[in-house]
Amino acid sequence: MQENQEEDRIIVEHVYKSFNIYMDKANSLKEKLLFWNRNKKEKREVLKDINLTIKNGEAVGLIGVNGSGKSTLLKLMTKIIYPNQGKITTNGKLTSLLELGAGFHPDFSGRENIYFNASIFGLTRKKIDERIDKIIEFSELGSYIDNPVRTYSSGMYMRLAFAVAINVDADILLVDEVLAVGDQHFQDKCIAKMKELKEEGKTMVFVTHSLSTVKDFCNRAIWLSNGEIKMDGEPDTVIDRYLEEIK
Amino acid sequence: MNIVKDLYSYRELLKTNIKKDVGGKYKNSFLGVIWSFISPLLQIAVYALVFQVILKSDIENYTVYLCCGLIPWQYFSSVVLRGAASIIDNGSIIKKVYFPREILPISVVTSEGVNFLISTVIILGFVIFGGIGLSINILWYFVILAIQYIVSIGVAFIVSSLSVYFRDLLHLLGIIIQLLFYATPIVYASSAVPAELQWLIKINPMAYLIEGYRNIFYNKMPPDTHSLLIALAMGIGLCIVGYFVFKKLEKRFAEEF
């Protein structure tokens, strides 16, 4: 990545996103026909005209109160959902950790799930073979790695998911408020690993309510409020203003 | 073509998914893969009883005739039924992580294709022990299978994405498949269909394909290449339409779960 340090990793241009909120959704054809008048929907605009460019090597924290559109923006970046208007371009390999155990199969063992999960992120078997020991070691699951994932505690789940996500060698890492799970020791380890990735010049975006993490870790903070970017800049300045506002 | 590039970079996921589908189908059942043989054999037995013994079909070697159509049909019907559920069943993953969604219907079609390859042993068994024997023409099998695969991909694209928005389709398809079964010359010969209804067979790609399988296995002659080309053209058409429908609908998959 050294040669193109200036590369724009994520470009968000005039993005709008709204969801249809159904009061009482008719899911089947029968319901649609019988209760057609029940199918009232309300359009809720979650993001309005978002424009931003995230450069290679930036560590960006998305902050804002609940319902401000942070998670939606992150989901748009992963291509899980698509904008109603506007365009999002990402350059480079992207991995995301949005919810606990993204895509784990409960009956498969931890090891099988590593293969499955890493392949969802687009790794070939050979590449997973190379990394599997590192992933297992990072997850600290030890001999539990060969037990079915359904027997795991939520902490173990999180450790496994995190271990896979940060070891797939992506250029961009998107993380949504998952660090809250796991004990202090593992949280510290994750932060340390993410700092290491930051040093390597990876790009990171994460959604969090932990302002201290943003201050400590990010070199840019974006404050979303009611679906719009309220402020974008140095974490310290943005967070001070944010704290003033929500007081 | 973006889809080719996408599928190539996610080939490991495609492989794991296919393996999971092929191996996982009978994972918790006692008889395991034997079911791949038992259920078609039982079906053949039932249809043979009804149409040969009771209705006295005048087709020679009826059981063999039936089997050449029924086994490929089962491939098609499981593609439609399992394909329709392929996106819905994976809703929890779709909500959480991005990967090319096409992988899901494609792996259903491919893993069912593997199952079909295994079941073809039944056709071979009937042909050999039913006194018909083999000819070099069975090499056409792979050509016909390839065309059926293309048709199946197109159909799977359409049903998998539509059923996310209209969940009724899952139930409806069960009935549609049954109607289509009788609209396709499987238990009867296409020549028995009255002239005014022949168009039903002409617009049905599966009718051409089953005719092809039957030619190479039952009649020991090469398939009608003209018919195969028509089926291929229909398959390519279905793929193009299916791909556009899928691409259009996939954008809101994650919001439907």
C-alpha cells in the first residue's frame, strides 16, 4: 500500500437513504389483498445528502446519538444495503464486523466457521490455511475451537468473530459497536491490534459510543445528527462540541 | 462482466457453500445419501404402477421410459423449490455481511446438479438391466446437462429474488411445479398431446431437454440438435432476464429480513 498513500478508500457522494416503516406489514399475498388499506407506510429519511471521503490510513470514528444514522452509513459502506440516491465507492478489500458472529453457522465448529466466515470475506482456502493458527491464537479459544459454535458464550462468539475480521488482511475495516462485549483484557488486545493495523496504514471506520476510544484511537471524528453530518474534524474538537450539545 | 470477477474472487465461499449443500442435505438422517436413491425409486414405482399397470400405457419398456424423464425433472423441481428458498434461508447472513448474493442460488443449482449426477446411476441401472443397453450417444448427456444447468440458473435467479418480496411464492411454486410436471412429457409421450396443445410443449425448455435425455438413454440415438439449441436459447434468455431481475431486487434484500 506504500505506493498509493493518497488513495481515497471510501467516497460517499450525495447519499440519501430512507426506510419504509410499515405500521403493520402485510407479508403474504393474502394479507396484501385482504388488508391493502392496512399497508400504510411511512418513509423515514435516515441519511440526507451525505458527502465524505475517507483517505487511506485514516481511522475514523462515527459518533452521534442513537438513531442518528451511524450504523446505516456503515452498512451502506459495506454494500449490505444500497442508497436511494447518490453513490458510494470503495477501493480495496473490505471487511466488516457489524453484529456478533456475523454469519456463523451454529452447528459448525469454531474452526469450520473460521473457514466459512473468512471465505465470506473473499479469502481462498490456501490463504485461510496460512492464517488459521494466527486466528485461533488471537481468539484465545484454545481447545474450544473444535466445539460447535452454538455452545459458545457471547464473549467467545465475539472473540472468534473479531479474530477472523482483523486477520483477513483487508485494506478497510468497518466495525460497529462490538467492542463492548468481551472482558477488559480482550478489549485491550483488540485495541492494540487495531492500532497495529493503523500503523500498517489500514483504513478504519467505526461506530461507537465510547468517546474515549475515539479520542485515543481515531485521527478523525464525524458527528452525525439526524442523518446529516454535523461536524467533521479533529476528534478532540468534535467530541467537545458534541458533549456540549447533548448535555 | 462483473459477476465473473466477483464469483472468482469469492470462489472459496461458493465451494464451501456447495459442499455444505451436498454433504449437509442428509447429515442428520439415518440413511444418509441412500435417500438420493430411495425417493426417486419410490416415485418411479408409484408412477409405473399408476400409468403402466392401472392405466395400461402402451409405451414399450415404460419404467425405463419414465425414469429417463423423471430423474432430470427431479433435478429441475428441486432447483426451483430449494432455489426459491435460498435467499430467505440465509437472511441472517445477508443482513450482516456483504458477499455476492448470486452465490446462494448458484450453489443450490450446482449442488443439486451434483445430486443429479449421482442419481443418474439410477437411469444407467434401468437402461442396462431393463434390456436396452448403452450406446456411444450417452456422451451427449453432458451437453444436455450443461443446457439444463443454464436453464436452472436463470430460473433460480428469478424465483430466489422474487420470493424474498412475495413469500407466498414458496407455497405457490409447490403447486406450479406439480402442474408443470404434468405439462411436460414425462409420464406420457409428447406425440400423445393433441395438436392444439402442442404449443405448451414448445414453450417449455424442460420438454426439449427431457426429450434429449430420452433419446440418448432410451432410444439410443443422438438428440435432436435443433431442439437442444432452442432449449439453450431459452436458457440464455432466462439467465439474462433472471440476472437483471436479481440485480434489481438484491439491493433491498437486507431490508426485508
